Amino acid sequence: MQSDEAREVGAAAIVAGGRLLLAQRVGPPELAGLWELPGGKIEPGETPAEGLRRELVEELGVLTAVGGRVGADVPLPNGMVLRAYRVTLLDGEPAALEHSAVRWVGPAELSAAELVPNDRVWLPDLLTLLRVE
Ligand code: DCM
């Protein structure tokens, strides 16, 4: 059994048509209403790609392909590490199954979005991703 310290939270940078998908958190209270890259905890026995694909089925109802890393590792206070990955949609339209809303943003909207604090460090990387798309 893996310890919490070794565990990863995967987050998806889903880009399509020059826009990035953001999802609005329902909780905890300090994060409710803020926007994030969808994702979640990778479970023991899963690769990060497998875990992220599973989370995106649960949270958005979509099938995806997980690509390379985006941005830096973000250490979480609980000892876990948050990592973003480039993700491509294979099937389905993202729906807010576990968020209060989802929306596609271009560079200007992304820069103005109220992101969760952990995800804000990726802003330059995400803007680069949109520009090269
Ligand atoms: N988290 C984050 N940014 C994301 C996804 C998750 O900061 N894009 C954080 C919030 C929680 C932890 O990771 O501290 C686990 O996420 P969740 O609560 O969604 O399972």
C-alpha cells in the first residue's frame, strides 16, 4: 500500500479549438466557486494516465487520451503532489457531473479567471499551450 506522501493528484489541461476547459469547484468552502483543471487523486495501482482518465470519466463523462506534462509539480499541504497533463478529448462533451459548471476559455478569459491557488502557478504554461494550439 502506497503512503499518502507518495501519491499524486492529476489535473487535465484539455485543449480543443484554441480553448482550455475549466471546471468550477463545489467545495471545500474555501475553494467553492473557483475554477480548476479537472482531475483527482491517482489511486494505488493506477498509472497517472489511468487515474486521470478514470477521473475524467467520473467528473466530465468523457473519454480522453493523456499526453505529456504541463508546468511544474505543485506540492500539496497534505504531502501529495499535484501534476498537470496535456489531455485530448476522444469522445463525449464535457459535463459538470461533480462540478457546478464547466466552460471553455481562450487566453483572455483564462487570464481573468478566478483559478484555485494551486492551479494559478500554471497560468503561463497554459497560456503557452493555447497560443501554440
Ligand atoms: N486540486 C487542485 N487543483 C486541481 C485539482 C485538485 O489544487 N486542478 C487539489 C484540491 C485537493 C486535492 O487536489 O486538495 C484533491 O482534489 P479533489 O478534492 O478534487 O479530489
